[in-house]
Amino acid sequence: MNENNGVMLTLFSCPKAFRGNIKVIQTNALQSWIGLSPRCEIILFGDEEGIPEAASFFGVLHVPQVARNEYGTPLLDDMFLKAQAVARHDIMGYVNADVILMSDIVKAVEHVREKKKAFLMVGSRWNIDSGQPLDFSQPDWQERFRASVLKSGKPTPPEWIDYFVFPRGFYRDLLPFALGRAGFDNWLLWKARSLGGPIIDASDVVMVVHQRHDYSHHPQGKDGVWNGAEAKRNRELMGGWHRCFTLSDATYRLTPAGLKLNLRKERLTRIVLVGGVVRLWDCLMTWTQPIRYGLGIRKFNTDRFFETLKKGVNFFR
């Protein structure tokens, strides 16, 4: 992949403040991104402690201003809009700032771009414990690192998505989700399908590695991140549990043999269950309309109706 074929990658992210253990973790991630070949354009959003200095040190683009909610948390819609406006390349990749990337993601993007014009490429992640700076200076660091992850890392379920690759201009009319809080990543998958683009799960050929960290960046810790006011608002913005997509909802899988339709039983099961329940709800609303209107009941809350079901299935962790 080179400049001449027009397939270049812009990565963008909104890091936390560069202090303590998260400084080490984010520095590791940035170094891995910078080492990708051909070199990617990298955009860092935000003006928290250490972000301007990191952008300057690594020679990447810095956009200090990003819209925030009343808690000071950056908002998804504004960052995606600005990133797509300033990017130099036609393929975008939002990546969480604690994730290490390797050359396999570049190869995957090249392959997908050859097959699809509009798409969202995502994939699962591996978790590792990493409290120390990693050495990226050796030519074989990727092979050694990959072997270490396979030995001591842990793959995560399909609910966890840490990167989103798509053509510039693909995402439009996004909502003001709080970044780093529950739900926005799952909604982005649903949004891709609502825009008519296929979801491509690259987990079979791309290893992305998430470095475990604490939740000291939130006043209420882990519980605040997952169950606080911002997480609850994100779930409300989602518009219903049926818009909480996972990797099981991918329409295609990128495999060593190429792009294949996703016919795994997990997807087929979700199509039957989710699609069936939603259709049943729509029919119920239609059939009961005369009775409901006669009783002065014109609107039901779908989320409340399915509250029991939602409690039984944890889509957000």
C-alpha cells in the first residue's frame, strides 16, 4: 500500500491526561501507531495534561478543541466531525488511546478497501497487563510481542470494540455520546448498518492489544464509567437495546482466505432473536392501537417493556 494507490490511513484518538500509569500505556500505544508502515497520519484531540506535549514530541497533528458535556467528557459527534474535516487521507480509523496496533491492521485495511467502497471495519481485542514502557526499537518487536500476547493475554467477548475503520465521510449525523462511557461503541456498529454499510469483523487476521488500566480518571472509578450519569445518558441516546450491536452482528468476516459472509451461528441467532422481538413489538403496537388510543395511551417506552430482558443480557460489558 502506498501513496500512489490512494489507500492511506488517518488514525485519530482522544487520550486521557498523560500522567501516572496511563501515560506509559498511551505512550506505548502511540509508538506502535507511529511505527506502522506506510506511516499513518495521527490526530490527537483534547487539551488535557500532556496531550500537546505528546503530539509535539511524536510529530503528530493536535486538535485541542473538542466539544464536551457538563462533566468535561469529550463528545463523539464533534470529534468524528472534526477528524473527517481535517484528515489528509480517505480512510479513517478511530482508535482508543490505550491500544497497540501492528502491521496486520494496515494489510487488512488495504484488502477491505479493494473490495468495498463504504464499510466499517472492526475487530476484537486482546487484554494484557502492561505497566512498563515497551521496546519498539527492535525489527522483530511485533513477532515477539505477538507471541507474548498469545501466551499471557486474554481475548475479550464481542461486545468490546476498540477501533473503527471507515471511509472519510461515511459517518454522518452522529449523536453526542460521551467518549469512554458505556454504549457508544456498540451504537457505532448499529449506525454503520443504518447507513447501509457492511460491518466487517477483522478479528481473524488483526490482533489489537488493549493494555489494562485503572479507572482513576473518573471520580467514581469503574462504577462511574459503566453505571454513572454519563453511561445512563449514553444508553438513552442509543435509542433501545436493539441498537446495541456487537461483533456478532458483523455482515462479513475478513479471514486469511479473504472476505467472507458472516454465517456464524451467533449472528444468525441474533438476527432471529433481535429481529423477531422488534417485529413482534411493531405488530403489537399496530394491533393494540385502537384500544390504546381509546384509553388515551399513545406511546409506550420500548426500553421499559424490555427491561427484564435487558437485565438478563449484559450488552454493555
